[in-house]
Amino acid sequence: MLIAFEGLDQSGKETQSRHLRARLEQDGHRVRSVSFPNYETPIGIEITKALAGDREFPADVLQMLYIANRLEYKPRLEAWLAAGEIVICDRYRASSIAYGEAQGVDPAWLEDVQRVLPASAVTVLLDISPETAVRRKETGRDRFERDLGLLGRVRESYLRQAEASDWVVIDAGHAKDEVGDAVVTAVMPRLGPPSAPPRA
């Protein structure tokens, strides 16, 4: 099973991914964690330069870089899932749809081009307003994080996707422990029992 955390920057995706992983492992599940984008790959380095303003890519090209960055992990994702492990992704396919749609890229095309990636069984949207995101990180924001209008459109896309696809939507404006409890309460009933490791 693949679980994806989505939301604006500073919504708590990394924190809640770790919290859910700890709870799942406590219950006997075998878990892997992945954060996208991975800035250490050649593609990730180009993404870093684009976010810093050192590269100028059209919106569709930039999202293709994000998607290619996930495709680099496709063999590992498939192997982990085939072995019965739970994979938790901090950002996944919906991220490109949200940010691309916010910049005028066709969301249906962004969804279709990612169909070769494993689908998420559960997507958790940690919903905050752009204003809350800014308050949580007032300095060191990249070019997207500084654009409140863009972030508002990203949030609208996330909420549209959530309504269409039965996501778990959590108000992430509360204290992190309260958010963590809400995530666990919503996600755990969707999981089956821990799977046994495959026999050698």
C-alpha cells in the first residue's frame, strides 16, 4: 500500500509522515519513507536551480522534471510494494497536478502522464491556507512559496482532487499532535493487517 501526504509547504507533511510511520511500525507493519522531490539526483539538482531562480523552465517542463524525479524511484517503489511493505510518500503524483494546474497546465494530461507510477491507496491532504504557510516560514522561501496567488490556486486544486477521489482531508492549522491523532484515526481503518515478509 502506498500512502501519499499532500499539501502546501509548511503544512506538516514531513512531520506527519514520520508520525504515521512510527505508529505503523509499532503495529507491526514494514514501512518505507520517500520524500519528493529528491534534490540529490541530476534531475533534482535542476529542480533546485529552478526553484532558486537560476533556471527558467515553462510550467509544463518543470512539472515533467518533477515527474521524472519520481520515475527515478519507480523500480524501488514497485519492489517495496511487491514485498508487502507500506510506502509513505511526502508529496507524490497529486503535487504535479496541483502546482501544474495552478500555472495553467492541463491537469488531465498531468494525471495521464503519471499513470505508469504506482497509484496511492490513501492520499492525506494536510490543508492550510497560504497565509498560514507564510507565518510558519517567514524567510528562506523559494519562488513558489513567495507567490500567495499561486499557492491559493494550488490549494484549490488539491481540494478539488480530494473531493473527486475520496482523500483524507485534515485541517493542518491545529497543533501537530492534534493533527497527528487525526491522521492516525483516519488512515488506520483503511489498512489491512500487517503482511508477513516474503519467504526466501
